[in-house]
Amino acid sequence: MLAVALEKEVEGDLFLADAGQGVPFRPGTFDAAISISAVQWLCNAESSEETPAGRLSRFFNGLYASLRRGGRAVCQFYPKNEEQKRMVSSAAVRAGFGAGLLEDDPGTKSAKTYLVLTVGGGELDGDITGVVKGMEGVDVMDGRRRARDKAKRGEERKGSKAWIIRKKEQMEKKGKVVKASSKYTGRKRKITF
């Protein structure tokens, strides 16, 4: 990416750095920061001298220092498990951020996790309520509860007959050849030996 930027002669300064070694900017430089799909890589240690906790701590401490009072940051990431979510969010809180997790499409393959951060001194002072404008309708319930609610509302479940028929219709619209539906479509098969 740096080579392409140099080729295209982009305006501004370019530098190569490891976020796990800290954020190399003067204190109070930025009003806001955005990170997309980067934070999860700080949970990996490349050598025996480094730990994921140390890399996360250096990153969030540097980020906290580089943001002005009242500043905000959003880090979108893909955690492997709940432990990584806790590790990332607790590192941010230890650095001094007001923090909260926002999950979009939890329990699905396309699930995205957003760590929403605030730097003290603003009107929020650690409370992230209202930080993300326009996201009031976003559902932050866990995947199991969402699946139960869908079932209660009568929405189709993956693998059900209605779901299979809808998928077949989608494939037909794309010009694919699909098997005809019958009374056996979506029926569970008995295992016989």
C-alpha cells in the first residue's frame, strides 16, 4: 500500500509502523480515529518476548494520548471468541477510554464488532450512549436470543422448507438449474444402518 501511495504521489506524510508498538503521534493531535479490521491482529504475538496484552496496551495507550480531550475512536474488528472481545475492550478501558461494544448481525458469518471509544473531558465522559448517531435501531442482542426471537415471529429458519424454497428461487433467478420441490423438500432424513 505504501508503494502504491508513493507511485501515485499522494499528499501528506507516509510511514510504516507496527500498531502493537504504539501510536507514534504527538499528544492531542487528532479529534477522531477509525480502525477497520486491524485490532484483532494485535491479539497475536510474533515472538516470545511480546504478549497480546502488551501489544494491545501499547496501542490503546498511544491512541488515547494522540486523541484530544472529548475525542472519539471506533475500531471495527473480528474477534475469534468472547475472550478476545474482553481482552480488547479491557485494554481500552485500562488505557483510560470510555468504551462499549456494538455488534452488527451477531451470531452470523457477517457479524461485525465495533469498539466505540471516548476520551474523557467531553460531554460523555466515559458513557458511550449516543456516541454513534443514526444507530439507534441497531440490535445488540446475542445471536441465540435473536434466533429465538425470529422463531417466535415465524421467520424462516436456515434449513427449513421455506428457506430451501427461497434459496432455490434465488438460484433459478441466477439461471442455475435446481431440483424440483416436492413434499419431501426440507424433510429430515432418518439414519438407517
